[in-house]
Amino acid sequence: MEARGTDYLIVGAGAMGMAFADVLMQESDVTITIVDRYHQPGGHWNLAYPYVRLHQPSSFYGVNSRPLGSNRIDTAGNNKGLYELASKAEVCAYYDDLMRDFVSSGRVQYFPMCEYQGGGKIQSMTSEQCHHVDAATIVDATFMNVKVPSMAAPSYDIGDGVTCVPPNALASLRGDFKRYTVIGAGKTSFDACLFLLDNGVSADSIRWIKPRESWLWDRAYAQSEDLFESSIQQLSILQIQSVADSESAEDFFVRAEAAGVVLRIDEGVKPTMFRCATVTKTEIAKLRSIENVVRLGRVQSISTQSIRLDEGSVDNEPDTLFVDCTADGLERRPPEPVFADSEIILQSVRTCQQVFSAAFIAHVELTEHDETRKNTLCAPVPHPDTDTDYFRNMLADLVNGLAWQENPSLMEWMKNARLDGFTSSRTSAEADAAFMQGLQEQGMIAAEKIMGYLS
């Protein structure tokens, strides 16, 4: 089968590729070809552990044109009182249904289980079949290189007789182990620990190996609809004010923690990591119940007798299941220009807002015609990793935000964009103006202090 010519060839049908394609579909009449390695759209969601959920409200995820979920507030569980978080099954079904609609429009060709090999060549992964496409623009939706534990083997040695599994395996446990050791300090490790605790495993039976501690966001400050003004707008104000009032980077975190802007699980350990993870106070309390925490760096090897780490060793215990949560979810790569001739490389243009960023880039692609101007509006904001990155990302967001505010039509598009968690069509023009004025006034002070902290 020979593919016909296409306006856009999108490599990757994950969350960013689908968000980009959706804006093209809604705001233009272009034709699109989508190539993806998986059997269905959704990217890494296809391989994620079955109990994973979004850690932001469903209303901020997916694509601009189609709601995800029913926008209800949870009445029970760890997310009680906050807007619902879509499950893996919901997300995968959402993208599958969306792709069906894309294809049925007659404007989209979809090649699952295929690889793009450059030069217009699309190679099947299951046969020798090859397709060729003449594309005006290539869109790389794989640059962020999202990985979940089931996609990569552990980086440490695992000896004979040791059982080490990705978090996916926890859903099929049947009481074969007496103890559990969770390895990793990111959001996946939180989910694994909470899954065990919520399914009857006592905190005393869990050992948690954490190479570092992380600053976290309170999910109560990342809410939409009726809770928008009291959450996201309030968070933005508190965050900028904490910087503006601070005297040092360390002082900022003291102030931010006191204001509830950031949280940490162990109040006695200084965090050195920040990766945009959100938690609720209910989850924090449960995670703090795990007292057997090992802080000796990263695991080097595991044998039936001991666990060797960077800074020492601890004894292994019989009947222990090791849960590997060490996959680096978003690879840290040097940013590239988003627009380069006939290629678009999808990257975040706002901290940890990947799907919004992809939709935003698509809108800029359709409405701006100067490449330099496009890249000014779409300056990449790399995914953070360290506590220092908190400041780098804040500064990058401030710079991008100032550039966007100079474009009234772009601001109007953002206000009505479902994926934009930092604006809302529910707020009045007067309230928005007052909010933006406050941010601008304090933002200049904050930006100057951040530059000093990073120098």
C-alpha cells in the first residue's frame, strides 16, 4: 500500500502527537499521516501499570476538542474532594476513540505498529511491508522520550534467587511475599507504595529505597472549573510572592513550604529533586507511615543476602519482592528549536504541561508564518529534575508568559483552550486583568531574584 501525499507527518501517537493533531483537525483543513510503534494510540499509556492514574485533573489532559472524564469531584479515596483523575483504561479508550474519529474524517492516515525511517519511508514492524509518504512537514512527537518501568530493565544487577518486578506486576500479586522493597523516589514509587498500603500491606512490611527526596506540589492547588481561582491562580500568586519575598534559594523553599506551595514526604530531609509530581495530603500521610526508608544512594546490585548501594549496603530479607520504580519517566535532553525549516519538534513550552504545549505549538504553527516569531513564542521549557530546576523553570515560564501576553489573539485562544490549566473561560475579564497585573508586578521582582539564585 502506498500512502498518499500529506501536509503533516506526525511521528508518534502518544499524548503530545494526538494533542498536536487535534488542533490541526479543528483549526484547519490539512491532511495528516500518523505513524506509531504501538498497536493503538496513547504512547506509554499502553505499557503503564494498570492502577496508574493521572496526577492532574482529567479536565487538563487529552486533546483540546474532547473532554476526558465527566468532570466530577471524587467523594472517596486518596483524591477525595478534588476533580477526578483518569485511569489508564480511561486514557487508552479515549485515545482509541479519538483516533477512530480522526481516520473516519478522511483526512488522517494512521499506521500503527510501524516505524518512520526517514525520507518518507514507513516500515511495518510486523512484516516487510513498506509505505512511502510525501510530507510537507515532519512533526517529531517522540522527542520527550517518555518511559515507564516496564519499558526498561533495571540499571542495577539482580542476582539469582531475587525477584524484582516492575510496578505492573503488583496488580496480580496473590500473597506470595511477606516483605516488599520499593526502589525509586519519584511518582511511580509513590503509586507503588500507595497501592500496597491501600491493598492491605502493612507499612512495617515495606522498605523504601530513596536515592533522594523530592519537592512536591499539593494537588489541591491544581484544580479546574469551580476550584480554579482558589487553586491554580492562588498557587501562582503564592509562588511568585514567595520568590519576591525570599532572600535566598533556601529561603524561598522555606517560605513556599510554609505557604503550602510545596510539600515533602520526610520533613527531616532536605529535598534535592523536583519533577512536578503532585500528591494530596492524604497520600502524604500514608507515605509517611513507611518508616523503613534507606537513603544510601542508588542501588548497584541485589543478591539474596544484601543490597549494595552507592554509599553502603543493607541486609536483604527472605521472601522479599523488589519493585523497580527507577525508570526516568522523561529523559533529560538539551532542548532543540521547536520549528526548523520543514520539521517541528514537540517539546514543553510550559513547565510539565506537555499536552497543552503540543496543542499550543500546533496553534502557533497555523497562525504564525515567521519561523523566528514561532520559536520566540514556543521557547522550550525542559522537564525539571533538581531543586535548582524549580527556579530555571519558573524563569522560563515567566519569559514565555510575557511573550504570550503581547499577543491578544493568542491569549484569547489560551483562555478557551481546555488544556490550558492556567487560564479559565469562567473568570471575568476584570478578574483576569487584576490577576495578570499582580503577577506582572511581582513577576519582575521574582525574575530578578531567580537570576541571582541561578548565577
